[in-house]
Amino acid sequence: KDNVILDIANQKGKTPGQILIRWAMQRNTLPLCKTSNSSRMKENRDVFDFSLDDSEMKRINSLNKNRRYNDPGDFCEREFGTFCPIYE
């Protein structure tokens, strides 16, 4: 949990998850939310009644640590001894 996200969530009256979904949408990326909990599904859809202003977007963007968690080009050679390109 990050204090920037928690602060924005408290200001907006939203959950941290909703803030991050909205942030992704405002960046024109598609967040893939996974849950089987019906209340969480509803919560994940409840992101169209607010927006993040420029300063909030910048605060969240500044959290970038240049890490990618699902990059086969990064981990396949090390773990499997073979190169697995993302795009072929």
C-alpha cells in the first residue's frame, strides 16, 4: 500500500483499487481486473463517476519504478534457458 494512492483514495472517497483502475483508464490503458467476489466486481465498475486531475495523475506517475512483472524477454532466458520474445 502506497501513501500517495491511499491519500488520493481518501480524498475521493474511493478505494485504492478504484484509484488505480481510473489512473490506468485515463492513461488509455486497459486494466485487467480479476476477482470472483461480486462486491469487488461492482467496486471495480464504479470508476466512472470521478476523474483524477493532472496533479493526481502526476503523483501516481511518479511512483514508477521501471519494473515489469510479466516480461518473458526478461525472465525466460534466466529461468528456462531460452529466449521467449513477446512479439513475433
